[in-house]
Amino acid sequence: MEIAQNYLDSIRFEFERYKTMGDATFAQLDDSDILWRYNDLDNSISQIVKHLSGNMLSRWTNFLTEDGEKPWRHRDTEFEDPFTTKAAMIAAWEKGWQCLFEALSLVNPDNFDTVIKIRNEDHTLVAAFNRQLAHYAGHVGQIVLMGKMIKGEKWVSLSIPKGQSEAFNTKKFNK
């Protein structure tokens, strides 16, 4: 049981880390920034968030008893008609993450071995969470990179800024 709880704590930490990266990116953007696209074939940050939210709501609503690909989800439309305001985009972002974290809170060492379905394929909870963590991390990486491209020199680094590793390490380890 200890391994199950360690895994649950770890996966929650990682999901929270990626949500925080998205939050910190959004804090640097305005309404027009969320609609920027590198070219006509690419998605905007708003479209990526719409897709992530749709995925989270589908995957994690009643996930212990229903397939993670809900009949009400229409994935292709997640890439159409992006949110036009940052407030609307963030509301959808928060709703998706809330659904995920509520689902995660339902898992415990007693039901940790439950097998769930995603697109009618069996997944252990570990496999399902790992699958979604990888998916969300990839899209959050896109969001961060796009934010950095949009803001250019005004971008505030979400980690140790280039050329400042030594100062960071000195501060962290010489307290």
C-alpha cells in the first residue's frame, strides 16, 4: 500500500507542476496573445487549452465507471472556435484541472488496482495517469514555448534563467 500512496503523491505533484507552468505562462499573456499562431496550420494557446480541458473532462468524469472517451466529447471541435478572452480560457483550464484533481482524490490504495477504459482499451490506473501526464506535459510545453515566443525579451523564465545556474546553486546550497 505504501507504493500506491507514494505513486499517488508523486503523480499529483507532477500534475500540479504542469498546471503551475501553464498558470505562470498565462499570467504573462493578454487576450490577443492567446490567439497567436506561428502559422495558419498551428493551434493557438487558446485552442490547446480548449483541447486539454475537453480531454480532462472526458477522461476524468466518472473515470472509475465509464470509458474515458465520452460520447459527448467531440475532439475535433476542440481545435475550432478558440476562446477569445483569457478569462474564458482560464475558466476552462481550471474546470479541466479541477476534474482531474477530484478524480485523483478518489483513488486510494484500496482501489489502486482498478482497471479503467480509455477508448474501450483497458488501462491500469498507473497507465492511465502516466498516459495523461505525458499528454498534458507535451501540451503545456507547447504553451510555454509559445508564450516565450510571443513575449520575446519580456518573457519571465519559469525556471532558472539562462546563465544563472551558478548563482542559483550558490543561493540554494549555501544557505
